[in-house]
Amino acid sequence: MLALNWPAGDARPASVGQQPQGLFQQASSPQFAICGRVRRTCVVDGDTFWLDGTKIRIADIDTPEIGQPRCDYEYELGMRATRRLVDLLNAGPFELLTIGNRDEDQYGRKLRVVTRNGRSLGDQLVREGLARTWTGRREPWC
């Protein structure tokens, strides 16, 4: 069950699929794991996850690739970011917010900022050295 708890400010509440995704209540928060073959609610990598069958790209960060890394360092850091995102998403209620007027990227992923208590989980990954703030283009990790 979702509670619609929309924050004030520039960010707008997100729509994922047909239902708005607001604050997930602790008792009904989805449980995430690293994605396998079935992708319904799971983490793909440090900046992409599935929620109830909808693929979401965290809009405010970039993390190292694990699917096609360019070096061992990128893969290792990407796996750390992936595991950390699983932990962060499973830590309790969170909100998905849109920024600006872009709803999706060129791959059809919903672009969202993930927040908890008004703080970006992406910013937390940046502070921990597992991500970079998104600048509009990919930079090499190697």
C-alpha cells in the first residue's frame, strides 16, 4: 500500500507505470536483491533498478558499469555501488521524484531521484565514493 507524501520544492512526484510512487510504508516496502533473470523488483547496478516491473534510472548520479566494464577497477567499484544500492533501498521508505520535464531516458527507463527524509540516496552514494553526480554525460572510470 502506498502513502502519497509529496515533498514541496522543485522536484515533482513521479509516476511509474500508471500509479504514482510516493513514500513506501515500512510494512509494505518492497525488498530488493541484485537482479537475476526475472526482473520485477531488483537492482541492476548502482544507478538502475526495477520496481514492480518498471525500470528506473537514478537521475542525479552515474555509477561504474558492471555489464560492460572497461577495467577491473570499474567492475569492482560498480559491484560495490550495486550492493550498496540494494542496502539503501531496503533500509526503509523512500520517494521517487522527477526533476525537470524529462520522464524517461532514450532506453525507456523512468528518470527519478530517490530520496529518503528529503535526502537523495544518489548523493549518499556520491559521498561514499561509489558514484558521481550526473553532469549530462558519462565519464570514464578507468
